[in-house]
Amino acid sequence: MAVGESPLPTLHAVPGLRLGTVAAGVRKVGEPDLVVMTLEAGSRMAGVFTRNQFRAAPVRSAEAHLRDDIPRALIINTGNANAGTGPAGERAVDQNCARLASILGCRPTQVIPFSTGVIGELLPAERIDAALPAAVDALSDNGWAAAADGIRTTDTRPKGRSCRVELEAGPVTLTGIAKGSGMIRPDMATMLAYIATDADIDQPLLRNLLRDAVAVSFNRISVDGDTSTNDACALIATGASGSKLSAEADIRRFADALDALCIELAREIVADGEGATRELAVRVTGAGSVAEAERVAFTVAESPLVKTALFAGDPNWGRILAAVGRAGIDDLEVDRVRIHIDDCAIVEGGGLSPDYRESLAAERMAADRVTFRIDLDRGDDEVTVWTCDFSYDYVRINAEYRS
């Protein structure tokens, strides 16, 4: 189950990057679960990773490899997170990186590993080793759609976006794929995302662009409030277009396109949340700071009572009001807070708005996509956070996850 129809759009090839996807039998036989990406010499890559203290072995290796060497390949498996596996998990990662490096003729530290799936089970490194030659044979400039399918776990559909950006330095391509459906919460929300461009971008700028894009997209979504051990987002710049990103106008135009693409991918994750039937945007305005706005938005977005009311299409506005009140804004003046469900006023002056109409609120709450507008009236900052409802299927999917 997912919110709305979202067929995979055309995903443009990014010169300098090739992708190969195969079935390695990591968890289920015959399903694509192993993706290899190769990068042209001279490519640059930036990564943002989970802050969970039990970070998986591939996360720790990926960070070390990015710090110590120049990436030439990525290896991604689904079905097994290789988290909570101790030294044996680290050896499994090293084994797979060494195997792919030997096939490609590069150093093991030039291979960046990623995993997603069940936590606490050792990665079947031998199965992945055995499938790597086929993954390399499958490498293609146009392998994005297959890769979007190959990185899924409980996702009901692949997620990808692509655009072309006209810069003064010349046109460039941006293409990205993502996976995520449950265990989604910021500080890298079990999600993985890979975005690539053929623009020529210096490493410090690449890191800044990714950091800023993640801040307004993947770190502004929540399905269930759980941060995974394996979350990661990578931004790759191959430089193959020859278009150097240096002019201020070009940087701004590229950053806007990157932000928009990441927001679309992030919202796709929420719309495909485990068991989701409705998508919710929580827009907090009039905040004293961005951090304050985020605190309120996430408190509302992650309230099980709010999310179950959303599933029922029930405008139980007291749950929204209560969530705002417990968000930790100690000096909040509740009489100044205004709350709307889309265009339906529900709260003002510390209680129910005189303009409230139950029938209109119920109609708005029953839509596929709902927006809560919360004006704190205490500053100029604002934030939007996206989430989804809690349905019966969320419990079923997670109860049966290991079966």
C-alpha cells in the first residue's frame, strides 16, 4: 500500500557513471538485491551517514574509505543490514570490497559499501562475492531503473527522479534514486539515496551542497520515528560534462535543482511508508528559530495519536493541539497559536476556532495528501516536515519483517 500513483519517471544517464543490478540471493532467491556502480576516474563523492551509535559495518567502512581514498565504485546490497555483527561483519565488508576491487582493478579502499535490511544477521559475503562478476557484466549507463528496483526492501515501488539543469557553464544532468519505507527518522532517515551529476564540482562545494540538500529533504521526513543503523545519502559528481560549477549564479541554480530533487525523493519515501494510506505535511511558521520549528513539526508528525487519527480521516484536532503543547517550547503563548488543516481553521485564541467546520475538517483530513499549518506567531522561521499515517498494515509489515 502507498499513497497515490507514482510510476518511475525517465531517469537520464549520467555520463561517467554506470550501474549493474543482479540477484545475489542475500535474503530471497531470484530477487534483485545487489547493485554495483562504477565511477569514471576523476569523479568526486560526498556522503552523509546515520548518527545512530550502532552504525553498521558498511557505514563505518564507507566513511573511512571516503576519507582515505578516491572512490571508483559503490557496492550496495539489500536484505541484510550487516549491523550489530561485530568484527565478523567488518571482515565481510572488507571481503566484498576486496573482491570487487580485484575485478575492477582498483584498491579495496576505493570501493564504498552500503547495506540495508535485517539487523543483527551476518552478511553472506560469499554469495555477494559470487554475484559480483555478473553485476559488473551488467554495468550500463542506463542502469538507473534497475538499480532503483534493486535497492528496495519493504518498498512497494522504486523511487527515482531526474532533471537537466541549464547553467552558464553548460547543461548538466542530475539523477537520483532512493529506498525507504520504514524505520525512517532524520539524522539520515532504513533509507539509502544515491544522486549523481556530470557537473564538475570541487570536493568542499560538493559536501556543502549535499549537507544543505539533506537538511531540507531527507532530514525532514519521518515514518515511525526510528533512525536506522544504515542510513546513507551519497552525491557523486563525475565531471564528465566539463561544466565547472563555480559561478555563484550556477551554484545557486544547481543547489535549487538538487534540493528539489531530494525533496521529491524524500516525499516519495513518506508516500510509500509501510502501510501508508495518506501523506501529511506539517508546516510550522512563525517560529523563533529553525530548531524550534523542527521540534514542533516532528512532535506532531511523530505522534501515534495524530497518525492514527490521520489513518481514520478523523479531524481529532485535540491531538494536534496536545502535540504542539508538548513540543518543549517552554515560553509558548498558546493564545497566539493558530492551527489549520489545509484551509480549515481549527485552533486560535487557545481553543477551537469560531470558524471551525467539522464537515470541512473531515473532508480535508480524508484526502490522500493533508497539510497541517501551525503558526506559532513568535518569529520569522518556518519548516515543513513530511510524514504518513499509521495503518493496520504498518503493524503487520513490521510484525512479519523477518518471516
